Amino acid sequence: MLLTLLLCATAAALQTFPSALVEFAPMTDTPVFEGAGPGHWDEHIRERGWILYEDNAYHLWYTGYRSGNKEIKKLGYAVSKDGMHWERHADNPIYDEKWTEDMMVLKVEDTYYMFAEGDGDRARLLTSTNRVDWTDRGTLDIRKANGKPLTPGPFGTPAAYFENGTWNLFYERNDEAIWLARSTDLKIWTNVQDTPVLECGPDAYDKAMIALDQIVKYEGAYYAYYHGLVPDTDPDEWTSAVAVSSDLVHWEKYPGNPIVRGDKSSPVLVQDGKGYRLYTMHPSVFVYGPPQADEAPSIPKQ
């Protein structure tokens, strides 16, 4: 009976979490993109970057910075024909007027919307019509469910999803949990509820900290790609994981999490017309594709 229940649970999980969205293997053992090294404005890269496949090319936005406590985080841009070999933009950094990191990009009609962390880990909005020239639209105004301002403090790692005229914004506060706010005008964002929609744990791979990176809709369900921190690791071990929801509010974590570990985090799923690739963006960019038949992962036994 116990074996039957486990088999049923495994089958249900596989149906809820299609293999194309959760099963990945490294396409190479080395980073496909990383900091340019000493002497460059982007000596290091960090946090979530973003990759968008459009016009038969992969477009990468990333955070670059130099060593030093007073160095601000700047926005860089690179393009690739194969998603493996990248050419940095000649005019990088493409935006350096304000601190910009941990960004994601959505294209709605003819406008690119970038949600990023600014100074103090507070979410900001920038817009562009050509991927390169960005205009700052200011820090997001996020309110509690009753319309009152959030309590002072950070609200970072903004992950937006647009559907049916409504913007959904997932954000974290000190990486302790994830909240959801909504807006129809990009000016005022109101919490759906003042309690988190996704929290740390109970398993070790995201028990210490958690932040959401991307929402993907697939066959009517929403999939959240997020990263978590394993507690009591030195150096820190960040992991990449997935959860599913039918309403963007109530989430079920994939029982096979983490989908990537080994301090590779900030996952971004990219559809390139041929299938899905998964990129982990921190602390450098690695790429994963569908596993070969002889290396397909399985859901661990309970």
C-alpha cells in the first residue's frame, strides 16, 4: 500500500511539474558569461540578470561592478546568437545614473519594462523601446492590502508578471519570504494579502532565505522559478528551485527541488523556439538543457 501511494504521488508530481520545466542538465561545465575581470567596469557580475530570446538572438542584461565599497552597481547588456557565446554592447554600461541590480525584463506591446533593485534594495522601474536606452520611472510605491504604506525597509528582487491588464509583482523583504502586490497603472501597487505567498523551508535547500526570480505560465498553470539559501553553509550555498500555482497566490513546491544546487542561483527559464533552456545567473551565468535519456533525474524517494 505504501509503495502504491508513493508511486501515485510521484506520478501526480510529474504531471504537475512537466519534465520540460524541471529536468535540466549542464550544457557545459564552465560559465557562458562572467565578469570581465580587473580593469573593467564589470570586473564582477552579481545577482539576477535576465535573458530574453527575441529576433533570433539571446539578449542578456546584467549587473556589473568593480571591487570596492563605494562602487555602484551598473547595467550591462550583451547579445548572443547561440546563447553560449556573448558580445558585450559597445556602449556598456548602458545605464549608470542610479544603482541597478537584480533585474528582470518583460516586453508588453512595444515597451520593455525592467524591474530592478535600486539603492537600499528597493524595487524600481525602468522602461525602454530598444533594449539599450533606459528611462528611470522611480521607486515602486507598494502598499499594504488596506492601502497604507509598507513598513520602512527593503523590498527587493522584484519579479513581475503581466496578464489581462494587471501587473503582478512578487518581492522579498530581507530574503525572508515572498509577497505579492498588484497594479493596473504601474503607479500604486497593493498587496493581495499582507502575509507571504511563498515562505522558506521546510527543506534545507531554501530554509534560510528565499527570493522569486520569474513567473512562467505553462498549460494553464503558473510556475515560479526562485532561489533559496541552505542554512549554516560557509561559503553560502544558494540553490535554484520551482513551485506551481493555479492562482499566483497559493504555491506548491516541486518535490524534486532543488533543480540546481552548488551555489548556482537566480534561475531564468528561456524559450528559444526549439524548447526550454535554464540559465542560472549568480555568481556567473551557467546554462542547462534537457537531460540525455541516460541522465534524466528522478524525484527522490520520500
